[in-house]
Amino acid sequence: MKLSYEEMQELARNAHNGVSDFIAEATEFFNEVEKLAESWSGSDHLAFSNAVLSYKKDIENLGKVCNDYAVYLDDAAVVVSGAQDEVRHAAQQL
């Protein structure tokens, strides 16, 4: 295997950090659009804010999928480490 347990953990850690940043930025963005919608009058603001806010649920779901992938990387690192330990133990028994 070309990817070590430590490298997999690092990938998982980076993925979790990236997901956290993504969710925070997306939340801030949609909050700002909602604030803008409250202070802006006219049909143009409705068209803009409704169009932007129509993506909110999709962005939230994307964050969840990315988080699931980060969890998968964590789990995969544990499984790989366990497999390596089992192989090492079996080899010592030869």
C-alpha cells in the first residue's frame, strides 16, 4: 500500500477542516444574503435573493456529503491500521 495510516489520518484531518471551513463560509454567505434581502426593496432583490437562497439546501447537503467522506477517511485509516497490525502479527507467528 502506498498510503500510510498517518497519511490517511492527515487526509481525513484536512477533509474535516475543509468541510468546517466550507460550512462556515456558506453559512456566513447565506446569512449575508438574508440580511441584504431584509434591507433591499424592489422586485430585483426578490429575484436575486430567491435565486441565491434556492441553492441553500443543496449547499447544506453538499456539506453533509463532504463530512461523510471525511468520516469515511477516518474509518478507512482505522481499518488499514488494523489490517496492517493483523498482517504484522501473523507474520511474526510464522
